[in-house]
Amino acid sequence: MFDIGFTELMVIGVVALIVIGPERLPGVARTVGHLAGRLQRYVADVKADISREMEFDELRKMRDSMKEAATEVENTVRKEMSNTEQDLNKTVADAVGDKPALPESPPPPETPAPPEPPAAPAKQQ
């Protein structure tokens, strides 16, 4: 994060000892340590949130591209089905137009259902 060497830390410590004094220096050092720890945790949380948002953004883009591809496939299939249906209807119309209409035949007679077998007698115990 920061490029601070050992000599710079020694200079900061000596200046802090002179300015703050030997009695309050341990408490101030402890407070600065806690604040530095909080700062590191906050920075780590922000990095994790940014990384997570980037992943979500990539997933959203992938989802959108998949939806577009699916829509294109669906539209292509619908168009081909419509063209095929039109071609079939045209072929059927041409075939029916060329042949004379067949006379309608009467419906086949209904066959009676077979009779049900008689029920078996109940056994006595």
C-alpha cells in the first residue's frame, strides 16, 4: 500500500515520542493500530464489493447475450415455420385444385359393443 521503510518508521516513532510524550504514546499507538486495522478491513470490503459487482455485471451481460441469441433463434424458427406452412398450404391448394372433388361417403356403421360377462358369484366362508 504505502512504501515506508524501517528508517521512515523510526523517524515517525521518534517524532511521535517527542510530540506526544512517553506517557500517552502507548495509548495513541494502540488507537492508531485499531484505526489502521479498520481501514484495512474497510478497503478489503470495498475491493470485495467491487469485484462482486464486476462479476454480476459480467453475468448480466452474458444473460443479455443469451436472451438475444434465444430470441434470434426463436424468430428464425418462427419465420421458417411460417414459410413452410405457406408452402404446404400452396401445395395442398394446387393439389386439390387439380383433382376433382371426391363424393362424400356415408359414415361407417357403428358396431355394437360386446356384452359384458356375468359377474362371478360371491364365495361364502
